[in-house]
Amino acid sequence: MSELFDDLGTPLTLAGPPQRVVSLVPSLTEAIAVTAPGLLAGVTDYCTQPAGLDVPRVGGSKWPDLDRVQAARPDLVIANAEENRREDVQALRAAGFTVWVTNPRTLAQAFTSLASLFAACGLDRPLWWDEARKVWAPTFDGSPPARRAAVPIWRRPWMVLGPDTFAADLLLHLGIGNVFADATERYPKTSAAEILRRRPDLVVLPDEPYAFHRADGPEVFDDVPTALVSGRHLTWYGPSLVEARDVLERQLA
């Protein structure tokens, strides 16, 4: 028996490396599937990567079917502090299941979080983890960003990336600051008028969680340049980080 601590500092006891894992986080589903696919005993309906993933489904990330999660007989359930509800985590723990909660808010924390999760699963850090670290090795040095952007993540009502968020930190590594970095909330509600009032150099429109596209989003911002980007490469932490820098730099050019 070994005591481990998840990203929230919660002590967890595992009898040994888990043999059956249920993932409630799409990016971590991809991370486990690419690294040790035989571990997955259940994933959410929104776990779309890697393509062709053939694993029992347990409902949505926000509203998983806890009966199906338990029926998968997991040794470990993986959740995220933002994507999953605290009450679901508590219910699973009350039922006797071990739940590992991740909570990275910076790129550096994402790599540390992944390494801790792999260690808890009895896995060595995979080659893609090392490759992603090399890709993102030119870290943000604190100098003023070349451009400032607003990053809506929802519409009706408008919501944007605020401070202390993984995606905002990722953009800083690409030389793009956040015009809502002074917000008091991490994902503040706002308006198109307020976004424009802050005079961003760029409005970044990811295709998830809200599916912005050419006919839904750019038309609101008049003369401000907009960039439609891959939400997976902006917000997921896992194997997608290997190609995320190249993908985002092209989409943000």
C-alpha cells in the first residue's frame, strides 16, 4: 500500500498500480490511451481521441453516469477540478473508489501533473511527454507579449479566459497576452462590447467548448483580427502538446 497525493493535495492510497482506469477527462483519456491503452475501463462520451477509441462510455464529463462508472470496477478514476463536479468526485469516493483529481493552471504544472499521474499508475514517463517538453522548452521569460488577445470560450452569454488558466499560460508561451488577465474570475462573463473596449490586437476563437466557426463569432468583432483555433491544442494537456505549438502558431499567424 502506498500513499500518494493528487494535484489538490488529497492523499490517496493504492494497493498497487491500477489495472482498470476510468477517465472523466478527454485530454487525460488520450494521454492514457496513447501510453497504456489496456488500462482504460471507461471513458466519457466526449473522449474523442485517439480516433477509434473503443472503450465503454460512462456519460458526459459534467454529468457522468455514476452507476456506469462503478460498474466498470475501476481501481482508479481520473477527474479534473474544472471539468468535473466536486459532488461526483465525493460520491465516488464515498462509494469506496479512488479518484485522482488533476488541476494544472500553467504549462509547467501540466507536465508535473502528468508525470505524477503516470507514476501513480506505475508507468514511466512516455516518449511523447519528453518530446512535448522539448517542443515547449522555450519558456515564457516574463517579457511583454508581442500581442494581446481576448479569448472567448462561450457565447450567450459571452465568457472569456481570465487569469490563472492553463490556456492563457500556453498563449503567453506563444507571445500572446490576455486582455482579461486583470479579471477577478478565471472565466469571467462579459460582453462583446467589453471585449472591444479592451482593445485586443486579436480575438482568439477556439472550437471548444463553444464551437466557434467562420459564420459564428468573427462577425461580432468588426475590424479586430480574429483567429479560429483548435480547442484541443489550446486547452488539452497530453499528447496533443507535441503538435500544439506548430498548430497554434500557424493558426495565430
